[in-house]
Amino acid sequence: DGGITQSPKYLFRKEGQNVTLSCEQNLNHDAMYWYRQDPGQGLRLIYYSQIVNDFQKGDIAEGYSVSREKKESFPLTVTSAQKNPTAFYLCASSRILDRNSPLHFGNGTRLTVT
Amino acid sequence: AQSVTQPDIHITVSEGASLELRCNYSYGATPYLFWYVQSPGQGLQLLLKYFSGDTLVQGIKGFEAEFKRSQSSFNLRKPSVHWSDAAEYFCAVGAGSGGYNKLIFGAGTRLAVHP
């Protein structure tokens, strides 16, 4: 079945370390997104990409970086500059310019930084 | 700026009772509106969406939502709740240069279902 795979499900890091979250999709979607979820705040957009080798900052991009070298993959790096990195991170994808294409979400990665 | 407000943080209903989850949005043009559901520790699943046309939209799992432009609302309803409906529900509006794919989410409403 097609879908979005995020790995790992749980991730623990020490403060000051960079960490990369994986997101792979086999839906042949052009667009991919990273959201951060904190209790009581809903989901906030970190970065999104509508085409390979191109991406745009979302609302809370500071302290994060992404790459889009392949259509299927959109890894997110949480850098040591991110002040509050502990959160639940969700990756999503969609076809673009298609009103019938909603966002499809992965099952998330819970990052804990101590 | 576009925004979504879900006024109820937590709602508890009895199994078999009806449900209405409220959602208000702020958007200058005709919005694209969505409801998603999230089980604990999981991703989000689309329940239904509104782009245009009939203001009452049907979704999966027996849910429906009504778009009311005059009230800037898109409330989610279900006539009879099942215990398996306990989850967190998010309303979202499609906005920005990314079109409807770039979603702005509300803070969510957590639903508990009593047997």
C-alpha cells in the first residue's frame, strides 16, 4: 500500500546535537510538508516543498533545515539552534494543483531533547 | 491573516449521543476547509473537506460538516457517537501561495466518549 513512512517513531537526543528525521513517501506526490505539533497548539508548518530541489519556509522554520534531493524523500534536520526542539513532528504529502488531493500524513516522530 | 479557532479544547459525550465540534475561520476569500482526526501517537486522517458547492458535506465514519459563510464557521457533526470516535479533531483552512495544500490548523478539540 502507498503511504508515508516516518522513522524512527521515537528519538532521543542530548541538547546541542543536530538530529535528522526521515520522511519517505511512495504516493508519487509532488509536494511534501513538515509540521510540528505541541499540546494545545495544533500543527504549525515548518517547511514545505513543491518540487525536487526547491523548498520554502513555513511559519516556524528557525532552527530547522530540510533538503529535497529526491521526490520521495524530505528529511528534516533539527539543529542545535532550535530552542525548544522537543515535540511531535509530522510529515505530509499531496499532489499539487489538485483540489481533490488532501494532505496525507505519516504517523509522526516524537523527538525528546534533554 | 488566516486563522482557525476551535473554541472547545475538550469535549465529553456519552456513547450514542450526538456531537458537534465547532470551528471558526478567518480568511479573505472563499476558503478551502478540512476536518482531520488524530488517534493518540498517530498521524492525521482526513474526515471531510469543503471547496465549493453544497454547504453540507459528508465524510467518512458518519461525520458531516456544514459551511456557513455568514458565521465563518465549519462545524463538524455526528448524530450518534461511538466509543471508537474518541480522538483529537482538527479543523484546517487552506491558505497562502501554496493554495489549499498549505493548511493552517486549529488547536484541536479532544473528544472523550463515556460508555
